[in-house]
Amino acid sequence: MDAIAQVQPAIEIRRASFRRNGRALVQSLSLSVSPGETLVLLGRSGSGKTTTLRLINRLLEPTAGEVRVNGTLTTEWDPIQLRRKIGYVIQDGGLFPHFTVERNIALVPEIEKWPRERRRARVLELLDLVGLPPDLRSRYPAQLSGGQRQRVGVARALAADPPILLLDEAFGALDPITRSEMQKEFRALQQRMKKAAIFVTHDLREALLLGDRIALMEEGRLIVDLPTSEFVGSQVPLVRAYREAFSEAEPRC
Amino acid sequence: MDFWHFMVANRQQVLDLTAEHIVLVGLSTLFAVMVGLPLGIVITRKPNLSKAVIGSANVIQTIPSLALFGFLLPAPWIGERAGRLAVLALALYALLPLIRNTYAGIRNVDPAIVEAGRAMGMTDRQLLWQVELPLASGVIVAGIRIATVVSVGLATIAAAIGAGGLGEFIFRGLAMVNNQVILAGAIPAALLALFADLALSALERRLGALSRRS
């Protein structure tokens, strides 16, 4: 990578909007994420978080404004090539039920036609990375626990070592203990991997734990985009509402 | 016991007509799969066509079978060969379950799984062959099973236009007012239908287990 690419943000969204059936799901959104940075997109259901992710991997195209990945407009990327450079993790893993763990993890390497030996070695490496025993590779997703499925989902997203990682409520389906484990492991992993990551969640605590920056969305608009340390003290009404909602819940736990 | 005597005495003819019957059903189901499966896939990609395609297949289904065989009789080229005509008519009847089940099977694949595949950079073709068709295969085989079982019954009518098959015994028995001869056609036909149903049900269960493997 040359010097110019080093400073270039991996993801850059400029005044992007997405409308469907006359309804704006994302409105004039601007964000950027650099390599090594984790941005948390925080917001309630329907605030446009998932739509934003889908604009980045070109499952959707912006109806106005622009979305760039590695400096190139997503509409100029070949969508297939673009998506193979972006790891994508969804709730409960989104694994293929008819593939073994090994085939699930090796999905992108397989469609990228890596030789069998290299795929196999990569699967073992990834199982180790996400903390799963190697003998799990011949199991099917239904034979795994929720936490194990989620780990396989993360391993699958990392398989071809994509520079960008998108996580959509990735740990949302997990019980609190597994969830907290996964959050810590993800943070440790991200410190080593240095991906440009966007993590979508509606959980403030998760956002504070994982994000270098937190972008709060509401009704398709960006409300604030702040470093995590500043987010905690922000006096923006919606940010305060979020903090209050979570601190009210605290004593009951 | 008269029935068994008839069967034993005419075993060669029973076997020949059963073989003809199997060929009629096999060929027509094969053609129906070759047309119905791609059509079913196409209408999952172009949903605005789905009503028209499924509707047309539905209309064909409502034509009384004897009438359909009769309608096709004057058609050039096919009309000269009763066998071809019967295969065409049976294939037309088999279309509806095939199109409908292929369409429903693919549509019922969990959209989150398909979306995950798309987001990982799978092409449409890879999604279809590696994800959608395998996960829909149980439902598609159920369509083939229904089409086959219905065809085994319908194919007996093909004898009315001289296409052969076990219907020959049935029509002959009716003309002769001889129950033994009717049964010599009806019982093997029923056994064929039963066998096809059992074999394809077993396959269906194995494939259906793909999508909820445990």
C-alpha cells in the first residue's frame, strides 16, 4: 500500500440518501472509517443502521450522494469483487444450514478458488482465532450453540482477510454472558487485525465497549458522530436519553 | 383366484404394458422437470411473471384429461404418434406441481441466509446452485412426487388414444365386462403409484433434512 492509500479512509460516505417508495431510510448521511478504526452505529430499530451497511457493500445503491470504498464509488466497483473484500457478520451468524462449519468458513476462499490445502489450513487457523476447537469443523450449524454459531460467523467473515468488516447486531442473539465474552474477544481481535470495522447495535454498553467512535442515528439521520470518550459526556438530548435509558436499567440488573 | 390365473397366463403382456406405462410416466415427468424447474426458477427472479405462469399451469390442470388427449389428437406431427401425444399431455399435467413447488421452495428459503450469501460476494448463479436449490430440494422433490403419482393414474387414460400402458387392460376389461382384466391393469398401476410415492417420499425426507440439519 502506498502513502496515499494509507491516509485514505476505507469507507467514506458523503451526503448519501436512500429512499424507497417515497420514504427516506437514510438521509444525507456522512461518515468515514479509517483502517484500524471501529465505528459503532448506534440507534433504535428502523433508524437506518442496517440500510447504511447495505449501502457500503452495494446491496443497495444510494439514491443521492456517494459511498466510496477504498476511494472508489461503490457504483463503480464490481459488486461481487467489492463484497468479497468486505466481511459481513449478522445476528446468529447467517450460516448455511446445509454446509459444515468448515465449508461455511471457507465460503469466500472457495468461491475465490483457493486450492484445497490452503483453504483447510485457513479454516484451522480461523477456528483457533475465534476460540473454537478444530474438531468442530465437520459439524453442521444446527449442532452448535448460539455462541459457537456466532464465532463461526465471525470466522467466515474473516476468511479471505478482508480489509473491511461490517457487523450487524452481530451479538444480538446471544445470552448476556456469551455476549460479553464475545465483545471482549472481538475487541482483542480487532486490536490485532486493524480492520476498518462498522459495528451496528442498539446497545449503548456494547457501543461504549467496542467503539473508537460512536455515531448515533435516528430516523435515517446522523445525530452525532463522536469519539467514544466524548460521547459519554455529550449533552445532545438524544444521547442523554440513551444514557438515561441504560442507567435506569442498571439497578435492576 | 381367476385374477391370478389371468396374470400368470398373460404375464408377458402384463410386464410389457407395465414397462410401457413406466416409460410414459418417466418420459413425461422428465420433460415436465426440464420445463417446470427452470420456469419455477425464472418466476422467483421475475415475480411479476409468477401469477401468469402459475395461472396458465393451473388452467391446464382444469382441462379434463380425456378431453386433453382428444384435443391433441388432431395436432400435426404429434397426432401421428399416440405415444408422443400421451407423453406431451402427461407432461402438461405434471407442470403445475413442479412449477409451484420450485417457486414455493425457493421463496421459502430463509431470506437472511440468501442475503448473507449475497453479502459475502456470491454470484446469482452460485446462490442458486449452492444455496437456494439445495435448500429447496425437499419441496421440489415433493412436487416431482405429486406429479409422478398423478401421472401414473392419468397414464391409464392414454390407452384411449392408443398409446398403450396398463390402461389397455382397463379399457379392454370394461369393453368385455370382465373384472379380472380390469384388475390386471388397475392393480399394477396402483402398485406403481404406491412404489413411486414411497421412493420419492424417502428422497424428499432426506433432502428436506438439509435445511434443518441436526
